Amino acid sequence: MNRGRVSGLLQVFFHWLYHQGAWAYDGVAALVSAGRWVHWVTRALDHIHGEQVLEIGFGPGHLLTAMARRGLRPVGIDRSPAMVRRAHRRVGRSVPLVRGQAQALPFRSRSFDTVVITFPAPFILEPATWREAARVLRPGGRFVVLWGAWPSGRAPWIWALRILFRWAVRPDAAQPGEHLRTLAQEAGLRLQEWSVWDDWWQLWGVLAVRDSGYSEDAAGDSNPTMNPAIRA
């Protein structure tokens, strides 16, 4: 079986896991990360700036919970109804959750100090995602992306994980570097890459900052309001 077919099958599985199989998401994530998944997701807190934070693709809601506990004012948006239900059970009704997509955010311009995504789906490679993130950020705001994790070590099971990760990740998405830099630049964002070690895993991502001179057609509003028709 060639790489393309295996990668395609894995993508189908990931889609099922995030939607119909959301009940199994935490278990699978813990298995492939050797129990580190929640810790990885919350490492994004190291790069979050300000109080009003939008998380795109919040999944089961672990990062939303961590942000709320720190006294931040998070808002979440996700396309999966199943994940919205799971996150509601975790964070309660105090954190606003919205059903929607990254390419058309239902929020006013200049609403957030930080936009954050962890382990993103392919929508992160679409220009509309970056334009929308830039639009809803205040001047000086941050777009934080925790891109992925890579196992390091010589144990046989670590080698097995490396093989799985190589087959699971699309070749054009494995090292996005210059492509993301271009997307950020076109959206009016200044991008820098970052990485950190977590035990024997290397986490890496990008941090893009909205320039204070960024301009847009519509004037922003200081309150992160949303279209009530799509609120979960």
C-alpha cells in the first residue's frame, strides 16, 4: 500500500475521530502521545498574550479550561457538533462556544488579543484562515499555532511512532515553514517559529503578530460578539 493511500485512510479516520468518534478522541490522543496530549495542548499558554482569547478547533476543551482557570476570557469556535457538546460538559456555560469555521469567523474585527490553534487540521494552510485571524486580532495581537510534536529517542516503540507520524502527516504539511510565512505576510502578520522540548518529544509551532499599522475596511469593536444564529 502506497503512502498516499495510507495517508488518505488516516485522514478519514481522523475526521471520524473528530466528529462521530469524538467519544474516543481523548483516549486515542493519550495513546499516541504516551499520555502527554493534554500537557502539550496547554503548552500553548506560554505564548498567549492578553485576556480575550479565541481558540479555533477547541476539541474536547482542555485548553479552554486551562485558560479559564488562569482568569482569561476565552471563546471557542469549532465545526464539530460532537466536540462542542463534549467541551460544554468540560467548561460549562461560562465559556462561550460557537459552531463555525476558521475561514469565516463570526466575530467583529479587533475583538481578541490572541487567536490560538493547537494541532490544526488542513484549514490552517488556507489563506482565508490567516486573513480571518488577522482581522479579529487587535493591533499587536498574536496568532499562536502549535503545529505538531515529534518523538525523539532510540526505543523501538519510539521508532514505531515515527513511522506512524511520517505516514499520517501530509508531505506538504510536515514542514510548513515558508508556506506559513507567506500566508502570514499576505495577512499582515509577522511570523516567527518556536519549538520546545517536552520530555522526549519536540513540540513546534509558529507565532504571528499583527502589526499596529494593519488596516482594514471595517472598524473593529472591542467586544467579541458573535452571530447568535450559529452559537452552540
